[in-house]
Amino acid sequence: MGRGSRRPPTDWEYCMTQLGTTETTWRWPTTTRGRLVLVVSLASTVLLFLTTVPLHRGWFDLGVYYGAVNHWAGGGALYEYQVPGSQYGFTYPPFAAVAMLPMVLIHWNSAIALTLMLNATAAVVILRLTAGPVVRNRGWTPWYALALIGCAFALLEPVRDTVSFGQVNLLLLALVLVDLALPADGRASRYAGIGIGLAAAIKLTPAVFIGHLLLTGRHRAAATATAVALGATGLAAWIAPDTSRVYWTQALWDTDRVGSLAYVSNQSWQGLLARLVEPYEPSRGIWAAGVLVLLTVWFVRVRRAAGAGDHAAAVALTGILACLISPVTWVHHLVWLVPALAVLAGAALDAPAGPDRRRLLTWAVALPVVLSSSVVWLWSKDSSGIDGFLGGNTYVWIALGLLIALPVRSASRSHVPPLPRP
């Protein structure tokens, strides 16, 4: 390279230019050794932060699972168990407890270690299926790009909370994404729907993806998912009939078991309403009307994505809907927004230079930053007033904005395989 020549800018440097930063004083490493040093340094910094962050949740939900299944295995009633000193108990369907029964064979520290390994594995799967296509489309070095993205992924508050609570959200998201990645024809297609069915039997929220399968023309997979969910639920009822009866007739409808609907961590449409009218109960009619509007927007946008062949956007929109219409969407449940963040980033990087690209890049950077900020907790004690309405529902506004404005592109522009046709 001659003295007067300059190397072309990297994608990162070009993006910074598009965002208005024209001066770069630091260059990203281009050698394997330099990249490895950067990844190790960044990962160590992130790990240090995650182990010292004040909002570490102390494996609380894992403690609920562990205590409940041990109590149940010892002859106690599953849904009567409460964590000592609290009103919290097991809130999932009986099949989830059946799936967690192996925990009675291991000690508490082993349960923590196993949960960390499972969540790490799920995170790798999620990143490969969401960020992986973006990385391939840009021609980036896969291990390097995914390692850097993984560091940012670990900082997202929903991800941090899922891991430090010992929650199952990442596992369920990975299960659903793997299922949706299966082809609509060929030998592998016979398994399509099993993952979604199992996820729905463990926790009700993923059942919305059965609607996604129907809406996108994958009727066989939808039937499989429904059959698996019902079969798993029936298996739990056969194993523990009294426990299943209590759940479906009593525990499911007792919202006091999961905490206050107005608590700032509940970043759903129901949570927004509850905070708005606190200390009164939110109107069920208004909630139902809002859900109907959200379902309509989702229906129209997913149909548009299906018509354009944008499979990734259709999946992302369904994840967003799940967060909004669930009566209770704690912050850690918002991992279902991760596919939407990947779609937004891909659309920003693929957009032609100009105002639209700058706008998309701004949102693609700003939304993950906000979702990593824990900003909603500033209103954890008082979410009244205009500031509480706006700030205390920040993640609700993000979900609504993504549902309405998430870019939907044709398959030729988005570089994603077309949606399977019935």
C-alpha cells in the first residue's frame, strides 16, 4: 500500500460515519491475535460487571423451582409451596414441574452450575439463529463477530435477569427458534412444531407461536405443536391428576401468586394499565380491547412479512406480541424481543446510504443500549405522574414501537429464505 493510500473503512467505522462521527482515533484489530485479545478483554470486563452488578437476582427463581419440586417429591402439594419469607411459589403448568424433577437428584450448587451451562448453550443457539444471518450477510469473521455481539447480548437487562434469576426464558426462546428454523418439507419437517409444543407446555407464553405457524401457512407444524402441548399436559395430568386440577382450576387464575400487576417489572400492556390506575384494578374491558388492537396489528404485519418472504421479521413480530399481550411480562421475559433487535440491525446494515440508513442505525444502537440500562427501575417506588407514565413503561414503548415499525423487507433484500408455503 502506497504512502498516500488508505485502507477502506470497516463496517463499524462506516456505521459511525453514518451516525455522524467522522473522526476515528482507534482502529479495530484486523489480526487474529489482536481480535482474540479484544474478545478476551471485553468478555472479562462484561463478566466482571455481571458478577458485581447491584441488580444480580441471587438465583431467586431457580430457588423457587428447586424448592417446589423437592417439596412436591417429598409428598407436599406443588402449588402450596412458598419460598420462605415470601408469598412466591411455583407458577408454571404441572408439565414444567415434571420436566424439572431431575433437580431433586442434585445439590443446590450443582443446580446453579447446570442452569448456567444450559443458559450459555441457549445463548449460543439464539445468537447463531438471530445474529448469525446478519454476520454472514456482511461477510464478517463469524467467531469474532458473534463473540463481540455475544458480549453486548449478555449486557441486555432481560438476559442478565434471566441468568441471575435462574430463569428458563433463554431455553424456551432457543427451543422455539430451533423449531422455526426447521424446513417445511423434507425429512426434518416431521419434527417441526415439537419444540413450540414443548415450550408451550412448560410456559404458556410460547403458545402464541402456534398462531404464528397458522398465520404463515405451516398448518402441519401448528397441528404438531398443538398435539405435543396437549400431550405433554395430558402426561402431567396422568402423573399428577390432583396437581393438574389445582393448577388449571385455581393456581392459574390467582394473579397474587406472581406478584403485583402494577410492579414496574411488569412491562406488558396489562402492566401499563395497572400502573396508570394504581391502586385500583385495571379495566378488563380496556385490556381486552387493547389486546384486540395488538392482535390486529400483528396479524397485518405478519401477513405482510409472509408475503414478502421475510421469515425473520415474522418471527420477531410474534415474539414482540407475546411480550405485549401476556398479562404479566417481567423484564426477564423480554428476551423475546431479541429476534426483533437482530432484524432491526440487519435492516440498518443492508439499507442504502442516506437518511433512512442513519435513522435505522440510530435505533439499532439506541434500543439495545436502553434495554441494557435498567432505566425502568428509577420508577420502582413511584410510577405516578407523566414521568412515571413515560419512563416507568419504557420497555412497553419499545415493544409497541417495534410491533408497529419493525422493518419488513422482501426476501431478495433481506437475504433470508422465503417462508415455507403450505
